[in-house]
Amino acid sequence: MDANVACVFTRTLFENHPQLARADAAGKEISLDKARRTEPVTLHRGAVQALDDPGAPR
């Protein structure tokens, strides 16, 4: 996947987290901390970019 697409997807997921959590109980379990824990799979560089951005939602 293109890094820009992964970055936008990840950012959008967290920017819309409240709506996702209301739509499905599993959405409440999504957090930045959990998003970073992907072992043994390496986190996509586009997702890393979105999660490391100082302007990323916390």
C-alpha cells in the first residue's frame, strides 16, 4: 500500500474514533498505544508517519 494512503487511512481512523466507537463496541478498543503494538508484524511506514505526527490526535 502506498505510504500516503496508509497515512491518510490511519489519521482518518483516529480523527473519527468517537463515531467509530459509537457505531461498534470494538471501536472503543482502538487506541494509539494499541495501534503501535503490531509485533511480530512491522507497522506500515505510512501508519508510523500518521502516529508520529505531532498534530496527530491523542
